[in-house]
Amino acid sequence: MNESSHLPKQIKTVWRISAVLNALLAAVVGLGAMIGYHFFHYQWLFYAADFFFVVAVIGLIVELTLVPYRYSFWLYTLTDDAVELRSGFIFRKLISIPIARVQDVTLSAGPILQFQKLQEIRITTASTSHKIDGVEPAVGEQLRKQIMKLAVEVGENDV
């Protein structure tokens, strides 16, 4: 599997739902500040409420606008010696995770990912962990098995 793979299209829905939930969280904090202002009449609470409402709206617009961009430039590749994660066009990022350093590969799915029938793959090394946001369960299981098989082979051949 040396070819780069995109995430499934359902991940766009997951990212959109996540953006809406983030905006709702900021709006709830703003609402709490507004309620606090109503009862205590501290001027800074009014400004805090305004700030959180503006952050909620701008954050939602920016995140929803960037979903197609994020999807277009997010790729992963499994080679014989590394897992590569690529993202971004303006701010390019290439992460190469050497197979020899892989300690664990975990599949997980929160409620939003389960709703879209996707799983997150978390690849853990001694120093850090990286994730592939969402893949279909069959692909996730196949990737997990391939990565762990390659890691075991490298461990057995490493002297």
C-alpha cells in the first residue's frame, strides 16, 4: 500500500458537526457570561459575553469554510518503513512515523464517528502519538494489522 489515500467523504460531516459543537460551546460560555452580567452587573462580564459570541460566529464560519480545503489536502500513506501523514497546502505538514518506532495502533470511535460509521486510528510511538481522523472500519482494521505486522517484522529483524 504505497499509494496515498484520502479520508472517506463522511469525515467532512464529522468535521462540520465538530465545528457546530465548538461554536455552541463558545456560545454557551457567552450566554453564561451574559447571565452573570444580568445578575451581578460587572461590565467585564458583558464584554466577555460579546467576545465569546463573536468567537463562536467567526470560528464557525472559518471552520465550515475550511472543511473542503482540509479534506482535499489530508492524505495518509503506508510504506514498508513508515506511515506518512500529509496535510495543508499553504501551511504544508508532512509527518513520517517510522515503523520501527511504532509501539501501538489503536482504533477508536466517539459518538460522531460512530454516527458516520468511521473509526479514528491512533499510532503511538515512545515519544508521541499521531492520528488519522477517520476511516471506514474495514480499512481501519486492515491498516492496524498491516502496521503492527510491519512493526513486528522490523522488531524481529532489528539487532
